Amino acid sequence: MVIVTVAPVLAEPDMGKYGRSCAMCHVSGAAGAPKTGDARAWEPRLAKGMDALLESVKKGLNAMPPTGLCSDCSDEEYRELISYMASGES
């Protein structure tokens, strides 16, 4: 018997929301933010699980303010943005 696990396919992130919220810190690495596309920097964060990352975004963490400056993002949009930033593709 072969068991196959399939990861959920996420939609493309809303690049407008990325540009006006996440990019401010995640492009440059300001205040210790892991840079978009730096898979190695995201690895320990992803190890915590998406639910933990989502909670960090909503509540804020270190220098990141609550909601990561995207007060109109849904949980799914946050997941898409996190996955985009962590993907190693910038």
C-alpha cells in the first residue's frame, strides 16, 4: 500500500497587499524581519507551523505590529503571503 500526502495548493498572494504591508520590512530585512525569498531564514519559522505563524502575524511579534500592517487580510491571504515570502522565490 502506498500513501501519498498532497500539500494544499495556495492561490497566488495579493501583491498589492504584499506591497503595502509585508514588503516594507521583508524586502530589506528591517528590524530583523526574514527577507522575502530567503528560504533559509524562513526555515525555523516554518518549523513552528503555519498556525503559529498566523497567530504571530495577527498579534504582532517583536518589531512587527499586529496584523503586519494588513488589517484587511483574511487568514487565507496571510497564509498565501507567508508562503510567498518563505518560498525562496522573490
